[in-house]
Amino acid sequence: MKDLTSQQVADLARELEALQDTLSRQLERAEDSAATVQLDQTLLGRVSRMDAMQQQSVALSTRKLTEQKLRKVIAALRAVAEGEYGYCRRCEECIGYPRLQAQPEANLCIHCQDSTDNQ
């Protein structure tokens, strides 16, 4: 597989920067959703409180996934800055441009990702 062109890296870096901004804004907005649920039944009825706790659980899971993706995006931007972007961290082969277009924060080629998923 051939290496990425400098234009492809620049385009993907712009996508990563935009994704970083989007994820950061999502995390800022999600802080209220993940706040501790009040256990005072005078404020919420029992069913409403259970619903609020379930919503909080979903919000915390979403926040965790968003934080993980943001860490991957930041690592990818660091790799761009160091001239190492677009190479699989396991086999060191070039990650295909179509894969990076679909998932610019990817740090494994499709073959290594598949072998990781099957373990």
C-alpha cells in the first residue's frame, strides 16, 4: 500500500481538528446530563428519579466514549505533527486513505484491527 500524500495528510489533519472541536463541545454540553441525580423524592417522584438515573447512566457512557474518541483524535494530531500519521502502530504499514477518510483517528490498519477484534 502506498504512503499518504502531503495533501491527503493535510486534509485529514483538518478533519481531525474539526472532530476535536466537535468532541470538545459535546463534552462541555454533556456535563449537566452526567451530573449526580438528586435523591430527594420531594423534587422527583420515584419513577422520575429512576428515569433520571437511567438517563444519567446513558449520559455517562456516552461521555466515556466521547472522551476515548477525543484521546484518539489528539493522538492522531500528535502523530501528524511528528510525521508518523497514517501508519499502523502494530505492523507499521500504511493505513489506507479510504479507512482514514472514514475514521481519521484510526491507528491500526484494517488487517490489524480485524485481528484485534477477533481476539
